Amino acid sequence: MPDIRRGSLRRMLDAKGLVTAMEAHDGLTGLVVENTVVYQNGGAHQYDAMWVSSLCDSTAKGKPDIELVDMTSRFRTIEDITEVTTKPIIFDGDTGGKTEHFVYTVRSLERLGVSMVIIEDKTGLKKNSLFGTEVVQTQDSIESFSEKIRAGKKAQRTKEFMICARIESLILEQGMEDALERAFAFVAAGADAIMIHSRKKDPSEIFEFLEKFREKDSKTPVVLVPTSFNSVKEEEWKERGANVIIYANQLMRATVPAIQEAARIILENHRAEECDKMLMPFKDIIRLIPDEV
């Protein structure tokens, strides 16, 4: 139920120190994340949480990632996932929108049982961070974004719900000092966690941020999305002071090449036989779906 699910992320962070989350963009991918288990070193290893991203949610609907898909539609995605899974959910809130709107988003997410919302310190029409400085992107002021955090924290009705401030300074090449200044200011404004992001494959600037942030703040959880800087293992991230690792879009990126190839093979051969070897039997897919709720 929502009240139990909402607080599960905080409990995991307290118990484990490091939490991993995989993106889910519908009920079926939610079931995949829920049920995927690897047995290693005498124990079971699985994802701790699910990430509902605006990028994958928009892509699944064939829409651009510019906050075009409204919150009503995105809440429906959450409901589809929560109906068939149990793991905590981290929600991509983009910029959070207007402060006056963000407070209602917070309350809606709380009611749905979401554990954390992540909002980024940018303004204007949302442009995906993958583009970096290739497109015009405007960073919000520290004062304005801090006020949005404070308003969100004031609006929430439970202690378990978390607001995470995502800092775009490294993406927008504003420098390490700007990133750190924002991080400490947003924590002071009430942020429950900080997310720092980078487009570089070399993780050194993330290492530097973690080291300098932890010199002054040993408690606030730090969230990472290592899509570009993906060579570092989770154990090292934990040692360096990270607390949440989000695999933000890998399931979507795995899906598209597979379905494109299946469509091409059938079209090329005028039948489906040649495609069979790459397909999962539907009875195995059905076994992912519980008969009873």
C-alpha cells in the first residue's frame, strides 16, 4: 500500500547505504525490474527501486522529452507500475514546473506512494541534459530553486517522502565551485538528497564532487545516474560516498533495437519464421504477470 511503499526507500538507505534503481516505463517493465534476480557469491542480487523518467515515459508514448506529457498522464504510468509491483519508486520531476504547481505534484506523488521526486535546477522549455551546451539551456538561480524546494517540503504531508535537488552545473560547464555552492544551498533549503550529473565518460569530476561534498556533508544522500560515466562499479561508488545509483534508460534502449530488428526481419522475409529465434515464448512473458493481485 502507498503508506508502506513510500517510506521503503528511506529504510533501504538507512539499512544498506547504497540503493540501485532501474528505469520502468510501464507495468511490464516494472515487472521485469521487480523480478530480475542474479545469484552471486551465495546471495541474491536484485534492483532495490524503480526510476520513472520523463525521457522514457515520453519516448514510450512517441513524444519528445520537453515536458509535453502532462502530469496526469505520468501519474497514470505510476499507477500502472504500482498496481503490479512492490519496490519503491523514484520519480523524475524534470524542473518541477512553477513553484505553485510543484506543491500539488508533491502531494499527488505522496498519495501514490512514490518515495522520491528529483527536480533539476533549470528553467524554461525542458531540454534533455544529453544535449549539454549544444542547445540553449538556462540554469535557475540558487535563490529561486531553493524557494521551490522549501515550498515542496512545506507542502508534503508525510516524513517519508523525499525531494532531491538535481544540479546541472557540470552538464552546463559552470564549474565545480558552482555545483558545490548549489549543493550546500539546496541542502540548507531542505533538499533530502542531491543529484550531481555529468555527460563525460571520465568519472573524475564526479569523484571530485563526491570528495569535496563529503568533506562538509557526510549525511545527505547523493544520487548518481552513470549513463555516460558507466565504467565504475556500484561498490566503488559506495566507497566514494554515493547512495543511489539510477540506471536511467537502459531498458528502453535495449527494447528499441530488438523490436526494430524483429519488424525488419518479418518485412524482409514476408513471414515470421526467421524471427522466431530472437523471440521469447509468450507463455514465458505471461509468467511474469501474476494471476492474482
